[in-house]
Amino acid sequence: MSILGASASQLLAALTSGELSAVALATACLDRIEQLDGTIGAFLHVDRKGALEQAALIDQRRRAGQPVGKLAGLPVAVKDVVCTRGLPTTCASRSLENFRPPYDADVTRRLREADAVILGKTNMDEFAMGSSTENSAFKITRNPWDTTRTPGGSSGGSAAAVAAGLAPLAIGSDTGGSIRQPAAFCGVVGMKPTYGRVSRYGLVAFASSLDQLGPFASDVAGAAALLEVMAGHDPRDSTSVDRPVPDYRSTLEQPLSGLRVGVAPEHFAAGLDEEVASAVHAAADIYRSLGARIVDVALPHSKYGVAAYYLIAPSEAASNLARYDGVHYGHRAASFDGLIDMYATSRGEGFGPEVKRRIMLGNYALSAGYYDAYYLKALKVRRLIRQDFDRAFETCDVLLSPVAPTPAFKVGELVDDPLAMYLSDIYTLSANLAGLPGISLPGGFSQRGLPIGIQLVGPPFGEETLLRAARMFERETPWHTKRPALAVAR
Amino acid sequence: MTARLTRDEVAKVALLGRLKLSADELEQMTAQLDRVLEYVDILNEVDTESIEPLAHPIELSNVFRDDIEQPCLSREEALANAPKTDGRCFVVPAILDGN
């Protein structure tokens, strides 16, 4: 079989039947990384030795007829915001440039138990703050569909790795859209689960009430398979919810009869690229043709989402990033005068401009005299945003919307205009504020050949419904089978 | 449009956050933050009089576990990433005067 362009499910079938060995597959991915990643820049660290060792062990166990995990032999790329014991975990920041965690994140443990083969750590915006991966302290990542453009962010490396066929599966994190938006820009599937569905233990914290880890894959089945492995209660994360994880793969092919797809007119206001709007309308037509009903829903507070998010997230970030003080780990300045100066100099040297901006914004919004007007106000608006969704889900099962206002933008285009960059998160961040699950799937291409994503958002713990609804659309469309030119066999 | 944020305020907030900023950074940061704060003023349009803040999407409370010792990091592991260590502790600049 051709490994290139194969989906995770196809690869897993070939691995299970013995047609393909884990070593052959890992080698193929590692070789492609060597060939292509100089151009793409998806990886910060590749663990060739570790991956091949792991793959060899899995092949051995399989041949001996011993039980193997659910993802046995499948290569996975992991965003560098996730702790992987003994491997660098830099969060794309100079402040953690030499940090090797002494423990695995819960999702890392789950990947290992599932016998996935961890290829390496992927590039991202520093501390997950950004929408283009241009805020990485180390390198930029390029969109495999057009290398003059960004892959989106902050999980740009993971999205690009899957799009370019460097890895069939990847893990990202999503605080305001950081899985869904790069998935849309790179033409792959990316999902943010319900808050609490996946443990945050070992996920380097950006905004604790918004962060969630989730899967990237080339198709819905791959995302479902990876989500199944990632999800579940973890006593080490007190915000992780104790709820059984459904067998997402087993119901995936069952369409939802009587599906009501909600569409909010608020989402089609000025600023939305015409081609993106067309793709979303075309998706609605496909659902109609499958017997679904398209229902108008109102999300009157959606226009306040960006403002609320860009007060809440930086406030939580300012608190979470206070730990990077050069004391126990991370960068400590070479020269300073006393303890406070050690903190200030180490942090000043270790953090990039966007991180500093958000820490400043957060501390300002939380400071005495401003707390009520900014942070508390934003939290109240957050409840109104959540109530809008609760009301909407009384009349629909899933919400259909754009993922981003435009397809992928050029490298350098928005990096000097923080506010413009923030505004581009408008369709994704409400789901984080409300704690809801959302999936981005390939929904078409622009005239220029750039991927356009469509988004489905569901009620809390509605992942099964989301995945089935997503699969209904995917079955009728060719978008998930397309591959960028540079990923096609040479 | 009057700027709401002064360089002095920004410098004060930088101190609160233990962030050393260069003069250029301070200048740029003041302008950029001011734009964002101007934008977020839109929240004042919303009537939140009777609305409770939503700090957290799932509103769990009192998630406890039994106070039983669990395996933890060894000293070696805990010190492995230390910028400065004497093998037993993290070494930091003196905080207290005298001996």
C-alpha cells in the first residue's frame, strides 16, 4: 500500500494485519520529516532513536501474538506544550529552551499505553499564545499548501505535520481556537473536546479555564480514534470530569436522523471572506440534502467574545506564567542584582513580545481598581455567551459556522498588528469560553487553492454527535482526500 | 481619542509582573495595550447587572482526594532542570540580610 496520503485508519488496518510493520511506517515518516521539514518547520524536536526503538518493540510483541494497544504502531506528533518525560518540552519559548520534564503528561501516558509511536515535538506559538505559529522563539512553520503562508496557530506545527503527511496523527491544544484554526488553514481535521473531557495534567498551562488538548488527523475517523485514547478522567487534574468515554469509532458511520443544524446569522457579518461564507453555506446544503433541518439560532453576545476572551485568557496566563521565575527550572539570567531583578531579568530575557503583552494585559485587568471593570465584567459576559449556546442547543443539535474569517494569511501579514490577529479568533474562542466541544473539518478550497474549514460546535460532552455529524458531511465530500503538492510522492 | 494607558502605568504593571522591559518595548507595549483596552471597552454595552461571573465552564467544586501519600519525584528528578543547585537544594540569591 502507499503510505503517503493514507489515513490513520488505513495505516492501523495495515499494521494490525501485519501488511505493514511499525518500523517501516516510523521509518517512512522520519525519512519524510528529513526530506520536507527543512521547508515546513513543523518539528522542534525529532526523536528518531526513541521512535524506532518503540516501533521495534511493538512489532516484536505483535509477532509474538501479545496484546498491543489501540493505536499500536501509529506515529503521532505532539505539540511542544505537552510534557514528555526526558524529551525537550520548550513551549517554543527561550524560557524553557533546555527543559526536559521529569514526568509524562496524562495524554503522553495514554499514548504510550496505546502503543502509539511518538515521533517528536511540534512547533507552536510561544506558550500557545498566537494564531499563526509566528510567535515561536525558534522558527516559523510554513503552511504545506502554500509555504508563503502560515499554518495558523498556536498548534501550527501539529497541523502542518499531518497535512504534509509527516505524521498521520498529532496532538494539539486549544485555548481560543488553537487546534481548530490551524486545522482549517491546513486542510485537516482538528477537534477541541468539551472542557474536562481530556486531562490537563502535564499540559503546560496557558489559561486554565479555557485550555483543552485534542486530536489532529487527516479524517474524522482518525480524530475519533485518537480522541478515544486521549479522553478520560484523571485524578491528577481536578478539572477533569469523571464520565465514561464512548467508543467513538463504533458509532461513527451511523448518520443522525432528524439532525438539526443551527446557523447563527451573527456569524455572517462583515469581515467574513466570501469564499469562506460560500463553503459554510454549501455545507448547510449538504446537510439539507441528507435530510437534516437547518435552523436559525441567535447568538446575540457572540460579538463580545473576542473582548471577553482577551481579558480572561491573559489574566489566567499572567497567573500561570508567574511560575517562570528562574528558580526551579527554566531560564535564569546570567547577571542580575538581587532576587527581584533575577525574576525580572530572567523573565524579560525568556519571554517573547506576545507573551509579555498578554502578561501585561492580564496583570492590568486584575490589578486593584481595574479588576471589576475588566476581569469580572468579562466573566459576566462569559456567562451570557454560555447562556446563548444553552438556548441555541434547545432547538438544534450542532452549530455550523466558519472556523476563521479568511483562509491562511501570509507570513508576516498580521504579526505586527496584535489586535487584528486577536479579531481573527472570533469564530473559535466562544466555544472555549463556554467549555463546548468543536471540530474543524476540511470544507473546500479557495480560488487560490487554500483550504477552507467548516466548524461544528456541540453541547457539553456531545463529542459523539459531533463526530457522527462531521462524518455525514465528510462522506459526501472529497476535501479530506486532497493532499498538498509538496506532500505527493516524489 | 485620549490614550488611557500611560508609560508610567505600564512600567508599574511590568514591575507587578516581574518583567524587565527595554525602553523601546515599554513604548511599543504602551501603544499596543492601549489599542486592546480601547477595543475591550465594547463590553460596557452589555447589561450584566444581575449576572453572576462564570469563572469556569463546568463549575465543579470541592474536588477532594484522600490525604494518602502517593509516589512523587525523586530529589534528583526534581533538581534535574535547576539553573543552580548544590545537589540538595535549589540555590537562589539571598533573600534575608545577615546570617
